[in-house]
Amino acid sequence: MGKGQSKQPDFVERQAAAAAARKAMLEKFLAKAADPDAATRAQARATEAAERNAARQARQAEKAEQKAKAAEAAAAAARAAAEAAERAAAMEAERQRAKEAEQKAARDARYAARKAKGKAGGKKGKR
């Protein structure tokens, strides 16, 4: 090698190497295509893929069913909570009415006592 020559392959060498690589890939592909077991392997892969797809769909259906059950349970819990809140509100309203009735009865008793005291004592006359 002289000073002017490069260590890199020239254009013709690169073209020959690329052609040889293409030829090797083609021969490898043709050898695989001619293999009689290739069709059976492809069929087996297709069968396995179909089985995996069926299993995935079954899992998705099961998950959807579980989500539906969970949603139904949540709705039932919400209904039960609403009913409990309604009962609590009704009980509170009943307690409030009873308290108001007691207060009215006490107020009426005080009023009646004042009125009876005024009539019995005679302090207040007619004007």
C-alpha cells in the first residue's frame, strides 16, 4: 500500500459485497420456503394465536362480568345508603315534631297557669 491508497474498500468491492449479501439472503429465504415442515409450523403458530385470542376474549368477558357485578353491588349499596339516610331524616323530623309539641305543651301550661293565677288572685281588675 502506498501513500495514496485508502484502507476503505472501493466502490466495486462494496457493490460485490452487497450483491453477495443479497444472494445469501435469497438462498436462505428459498431454503426456508422449500422446507416441508414450514407449513406445519405456520399452521401450529396460527392455531396457537387463535387459542391465545380466544383466551384473551374469555378473560375480557370475565372482567366485564366482574365489573358489571361490582357496579350492581355499588348501586345496591348506594340505594341502601339512600334509604338509611331517608329513614334517619324521617326519624329526625319525628323527633323535631315531638320536641316542638313538648315545647308547645309547656308554653300552653305556662300560659294557662298565668291566666289561672290572674283570675284567682284578683289583682287585676276590669278597666
